[in-house]
Amino acid sequence: MLRFKLRERIADLEFRERKRIQLQEIAAATGLNRMTLSKLANQHGANVQTDVLDKLCTYFGCRIEDLVEHVADEMVGSPDVVQ
């Protein structure tokens, strides 16, 4: 399963810029739909196109591995695994 780390990237940006960043602001800057961003931030296993990931990497100035992480299926939901 893929784990999207959009919330972490937003938190990092908020810390650097010392201001609150809303999904609507990211949507306006990237041309992405706010609902697409909301799904990435809040749903497990969201279906995302590569152009969305490209725009987000450009916006946050990060690499793809800073935005997406692969989590093995056996690790998902396991109480012993720290993510």
C-alpha cells in the first residue's frame, strides 16, 4: 500500500513559513482540485495520478520519496509496527 505524506509536507511548510497553510491555498498554487488534496491527506489508499504527485513535489520542493512511502501489506494495521 502507498502512504501519502501530504500532512507531513504541509506541517514542514507551515513551520518554515510560520503560517497556516490550507488545502485551498495549495490547490490554487498547483492547479489541483481541493478534493483531490483532501483525499490524499485523509484517505488510505487514495488513487492518484503521477501528474498530481509531480505538481505536489514541485510545490513543496521535495523528492517523491518525501511525499509517498510504500508500506508492506503485512505491516498495515499491525499494532507492533511503528510508522
